Amino acid sequence: MQKKIYKAHILYTKEPGRFEVIENGYVAVGADGRVTGVSADLASLDSEDAEVTDFGDRLLIPAMNDLHVHAPQYRNQGIAMDLELLPWLQQYTFPEEMKFADTGYAERMYRRFVRDLWRFGTMRACVFATIHTESTRLLMRLFQEAGMGALVGKVAMNRNCPPGLMESVDEMVKGYEEVIKESSSLPLSPSTLQPLVRPIVTPRFVPSCTPEMLRACGELAAKFQLPVQSHLSENKDEIAWVQELEPESTSYGDAYDRYGLFGQTPTVMAHCVWTEGEELELMKRRGVVVAHCPTSNFNVASGMAPIRQFLDEGLRVGLGSDISGGHDLSIFRMMVYAIQVSKMHYQQNHERSFLTLSEAFWLATKSAGSFFGRVGSFEPGYEFDALVIDDADLNHDNYSLLQRLERYIYLGDDRQIEHRFCRGKAIECII
Ligand SMILES: [Zn+2]
């Protein structure tokens, strides 16, 4: 890839408390897709042999990262919102996921899912697939074809679900080995970077996995040094059920930890609505990342995760759409919901302030991006994942650059995203 320089109004967050804003600035991107410099002054950047692209009055911001989403639930987006978590799984989610035994059906749904992630500017995602190995491999190939980054999880489950969604421990391990082979057969990236598409060990949640299944998942993560994703402390009935199933555990998090699934390798846990006390301390010690999914928590009536408290305590947090518990694939909209949830906490207790826009933006970009490597910022060394926003239709008066970004986050959608980049490469429409 040739060295490139992009000119636009640049906005990003190095730290949660404030935006970096460079009017008519430049970002230089090296041949390996990483940022080599960002400045208001072209002469200060290594511009020799670089191709310069001028995006004029548009905004250039880091691309979005979705830390928790279920690809096979895409058909159910925006429907089936009348139940709480456990009956919702049984009545709506499991029957849909069973259809992914058919790779033809999977391809139709997964293509639409990957295209819509692209549409909304999400260039990296932690994705749950289903138990089905072939469909999971297919989903990995679709991300690879698109040039987008993803950690894709073949889901492990062998209890409390319909027979069509159960696998023996041996079948699960064998399937994972095939998925890992798929990953190593995908085209290699520049040697210093991780492959863009990789597997992630994905026990659905403790109630879906016997102790043997959880143990095998922990062993896979350790053996192949794979990251881990699952669900944690989403709903009070779920937490009580986990305590029944794993009576020796001292918390839901501890039930994962006992099997090597809680930070022994990089781990992201969705929801954490009711995480507190010992579980919170364990997450801190182990560096477990929280995927905050505010719309899902509302829709499935789970509660409101205390994100301000998590940040005060030093936990790493990112945002997740959690389709189809969540109904909205846009991570921009997730920033708005995260701010609104924190304001509801603030209404109840003024001791902790609510999230600011720069904090929400940082959660979605640099904080969430850290789960994929050096992703989510324009600081030198970061992979150039970026969006070019043409907000002319929203910018009908003398708004400042920060106000323009705020209006885009609150009012914009995919129509204003003009260009998308992942690891330095322009990602064009994939379907
Ligand atoms: Zn989920």
C-alpha cells in the first residue's frame, strides 16, 4: 500500500475528558496502514511520495468498534421485545439460531449483517455466531472479503437449550480447531499486525455450558492463546440461576474464572448490569473488559449498567449493539444511549456525574478499539480505522466543529458516512 495523507477537519479522543480537534488538519498513513503523524501543518509530516487526498469541509473521525453483537440474530432485529432475557432466549433467539445449520440461509443473513455493520461505520466487532462450524467459517470469510476486522465466536453450548443447538464437548473442540484453521488460511496481514479476522472463544453463558464445556473452552483459550467473550450479570434471574448451577462459585464472574475464562487471555464480558463487590474487584484484577449494551439492557428489561462507577474504578469499557436484544446497529446511537443511561443514574444519585460526549466517544473508539490492538485513535502507531462524514445536510448554520460532530452523533446515520477505512484501506460497499 502506498503512503497516504488525508486532509479534513480531524476529531478524535486521546483521553476520555476531551476531544482533539484539528481544523483543516492532516493524517499521514504509512504503507502498513498505521498512522505516522497527525498535524495542522503538512510540512511537519513525512509527505514525500505520499498521495494527498483532500476531503474539504468534511469531518474525519476514528471508525466505530462494536464489542458485542450476535450476527445470527440479525433477522430478529427490532422484533420480539415483549419478554425478559431467559424466556426471550427460548422463544425467539434459539429457534432463529437453529436455522444456521443451513449455510445457504447463513450466507444470506450474514452478508446482510456484515454489509450493515459497514453501512453504520463499524469497522471492528466482537461477534457471536452460532454452534455451527461451517456457518462460522463462512462469517469469518465474509469479514475477510470485506476487509473489516472481527473476532468471530463459534458459540459453545450443551445444556438448557434445544437439541438443535447442543454440541458435545468433543464436537465443540473439533469445530474450534477447524475455525482456527480457517483463520490461519485467511490471507496474512503485514507481519507485525494480528490477522484482521480471528476466532474468539465463546461460551454462550454459564447456564448454557456444563462444567466440562466451560473447562474445554478455557483450555482452548489457553492452548491457542485466543481471546474470550461471553455474557455476565445481565439479569437477576440469570445470576440466581448461575449460583444454582455453580454452587461453589462466589460470584458469576468467579464461575468463569474457575475455568480460565475471566482474563487469563484478553476477555470481554457483555452487560455487567449487576456487577459489584467481589466480581468487580476480580474484573479489575484480571483486566476484563465490559461491553456496555444500553439498548439491549432496556429492551430485555435487564437494568442500567453503572458505567460511570466502572470508569471511576478503572475498568475498561466499550460499547456494544447486542443485536437483537439491542435494536440499533449504530454505535453512534449507542453513545447517545450510554449518556442517557448515565443521566438516569445521575437522577437517582448526584454523587457521580453523567458521561460527557467526549467520554462516550472515547468508549466507542479508543477504549473499545484497544481490544483489537492499537485501534480507535489517530495517534502515531494506531491503525488507521476512519470515517469521513459529510454532514452538509446537518450543518445549516454556523456550528463549531465539535457541535457538528455532536449533531452527527445525535442526528446522523449511514447517509452521511462518505468513506470508511480499516487498517489504512478504503472499504467500499461490499454487497
Ligand atoms: Zn449478547
